[in-house]
Amino acid sequence: MHITINAQAHNIAENSSVAELIEILALQNKRLAIEVNQELVPRSLFSSHQLHQDDQVEIVHAIGGG
């Protein structure tokens, strides 16, 4: 299915979850904030939040600093 991630088109398997997307993109163990269709998805829901055709996904990496 077609989704958009940070303004770039991607094709992923039907019924993929946010957690599966993170694995596909090799972003495991990273500090991330993820929005789907402009709504924040809490980390506790990554494995249960299903993605759908034409979803707009924004992934932001948390960067520490001082």
C-alpha cells in the first residue's frame, strides 16, 4: 500500500503497524515521535496502530544536546 513518510512516497505491506514501519525503516531503539495524519501516536500504541492506504506519516528523531 502507498503511504507518505516525511513528504516522500513509500510502499509497504497491507495492514502494517507503526511498529512494523519502524522495523522496515531500521529505526528500532531510536527516540522517535510519530504522527499519522497529523495526530501523535503514543509509543504505547505503536504495535497496535494500523497504517492505511494514503496515510501521511511524519517521523521526528529526538536529538539530545546541551
